[in-house]
Amino acid sequence: MADRSVPGVEDVPRLARWLADSGVPGGGLPAVTMIAGGRSNLTYLLEFPPAGAGDGQRPAGPGAGPEPAALLVLRRPPLGHVLPTAHDMAREYRVLSALHGTAVPVPRPLALCQDPAVIGAPFYVMEHVPGQVLRSREDAERVTPAQAGAISELFVQMLAAIHGLDVQAAGLAGFGRPAGYLTRQLARWQRQWELSVTREVPGYAELVARLTDRLPPDAGAGAHGGAGVLVHGDFRLDNMLLMTAPRPQIAAVLDWEMSTLGDPLADLGLTLVYWSEPGEETLPAFTAGASATTAPGFGRRDQLAARYAALTGRDLARLGYYTAFGCFKLAVVMEGIHARFLQGKTVGEGFEREGTAVPSLIERAHRMLDSDG
């Protein structure tokens, strides 16, 4: 059984009382286990004892086995060095509430707590969704090349579905400001860099200047009657739960902390930064993303982009810019994680590698801008 408390959720009895008072199903004192893999908001599995456990009751009926433990998932901000406007639990909870029951599968949100006294920070709780995460090349060995090809197709279909969602009908009108999205994003991520940066990084200032000078017109601002386009903000293979039997399907799309209304091509650009190809597994820039897509059967970046264009009808002539912007954004995120690592505020393994990705991402962004248009 996992420890009752872990970093970030130390007072489990207080959490259990809050859950009970909020009507969240579970019961008893949960075991808390950190779910590995996240690099920003922290995610925990809450495992509650089966009904009747510890009270002397036994299952009724011949051959009856013990009831399964109830499972929930908790999300909270990272420890230390939380940047302004980042890690907003209420925004993430809102988008999950809006998307549950739509064509974009997400875990059902159950309760939001904005009182930091309960576990030390705001958090929310959602249902546990069974499925597997493909993050590494070893993970990808669980699927056949044919399944990998099907997953690639489902992946790009899901991105198109997110961008095609009627945000007004989903109750997300006003979730962001579609017009001027890239201009604001450039300013925002520069501020985050200034608050996070731990060293001089060659090429950063030049990259910001090039991105500013080549800014494309807004894409998607007039979609859905002017309501705009929902963007995930961190769409990658290991931010979804997959089922492979009887056939591949996406059980849930996770980690909506950076979602807003904005430019769908910025979403696509970052997605292609994450999507690595054979031979790229050892490049420093790819320590920030997953290597599962280097396995046999997964599509290549140009195939994903072409399929996205076919599904959405969007013009990808400026894809070089959007990919460069994705590198820039990811470099800022990685520098923030590196800063938390230097402060000793990260929880889990692998954080010592994140800082090495930053200079490589900035170099890659310059190469992408060279090919823009």
C-alpha cells in the first residue's frame, strides 16, 4: 500500500474530511500516490479502501471476492516558483466541466477546492479513467506498428476535434480572447522567462525579435461566429490515456492547464515540436517530450501536418513560424521547471535533464524560422 502522505499532499486526513464534506465518492482514508510523468501541475492517485474493509464485514454470497478499491485523481499546482497566471486550477476545472460529455473525452470533474488550507494549494478531484500512457520507446513496444499507425490517426483527429468544438455551445465563450492571441502569448511568455531564467541562453533575445517581426495574422479568431477556437496548449501523445483493445481509442485527453481560446495553428506547432521521429531520441531538445513516437508505425510530422490540413482545411503555409513559436514556448516552460529543480522544489525523477533542452529548443526555433513560408 502506498504511503498515506506524499510531498504536496501531506495532511491526508484533512483532505479526506474535505472530500466527504464535498460529497465526493470514496470513503475512508485514501492512500496517495504521485502519478509520474508530469512536469508542471502535480497529479496524484487517491486509492480508497474497499467498502467494509477494516470493519469486520466480509463480502456476502458464495465465492464473493473483495470489492475493488475506489480510485480518484487529484491535481494541484507544483511546489514552489509558481509563476503569475499559471497553474489556475479553476480554469482547468472549468474546461473539464465543459468538455465532459462532448466529442473530446476527458475525466469527469468532481470537486474544486480553492482553499489552500486543505492541502497547501488549490486543487481539484476527478474520476479515474483507465488507460495507458505512451511516453517512452519502451512504452511504445506495447503496441504493434499497425496500432501505432491507428493511434497516429486518432491523435490528429482529436486535435482537429478540439479545434472544431463549438465553444459557445460548450459554455466556453469568454474562456479566452481569440483576437491578438499570438501577440499576447509572446508578451506573456517573455514575462515568464524573465521570472524563471537562471542563466544566459544564447539566441533567446534574437528569437524573440524574429518572432515579433514575423508575427502572422490571427488564425481562428473568427471561427464559430467569432467565439473563437479552443486550444489545448500542451497537446502531445503522453497527455492522453489510450486503450488498445479491441482496437485503439483515446480514453481521455489530459492536462488542460494551458488551454484557452486562441490560434489553433499554435497548438499544432507545439504538437509537432513534441512529436519526435526515429533518430531524434537522444537530441537534448527531445528530453522535453516523448520518445514513443520514434517506434515503428507512428506517422511522421509532415504526415500529421498534412492530415490536419485535410481534416480542418486550414492553410499551413506559416507552419515554420508556428513550430518556432512552439519551441519558444516550450523553452520558457522548461526553464521554469529547471528553476524549480535548482530550488529543490520538483517532485519525481528526471528533472535534472530539463534544463539541457532549453538552448537546443531555441536553436531549433531559429532553424524553423529560416524555413517559415
